[in-house]
Amino acid sequence: MKRSLTNRATQVLDLLPFAQLLTRRPPSGKLLTAAALVNSPMANRLPPRLVGFAKIAVAALAVGSVIAGARQRPGFKWHQR
């Protein structure tokens, strides 16, 4: 079963509204707007490679945002051993 990077990016963008459960902060409004635009039916009119690249870029920003938010969460500390 082959999984493409674009399909994974779409899955990440679909889970973006639930990122608040991990970070205790709502995701950025700009990030949610970008995810909605990339997943909209109007985006299907654009060339598939362009839409795929945009989905991957927005998903990478979303993952980075969630990781940064998890590190800044109060009571969460990284311990080096």
C-alpha cells in the first residue's frame, strides 16, 4: 500500500483543529485559514502539483507550530540525562 506525502499532509491538516488538546492553546488563525484554503474545492482547480506543494508546506508549518507550542506549555520541561 503506497502512501504519498500529499496524503499524509492532508491527514495532518485535517487534525489541525485538535492540536489545542496538546498545546492548550488554539492554533494560529492564519494557519487555520491557510489549511482551509488548501483543502477547499476551489484549490482543486489549480494544478495538482502546486496544490500538493502547498499542502505539504502548510502541514510542515502546522507540525512545527504544534511542537513549539508543546515545548512552551507550562509544566512541561525537557530534562537532559
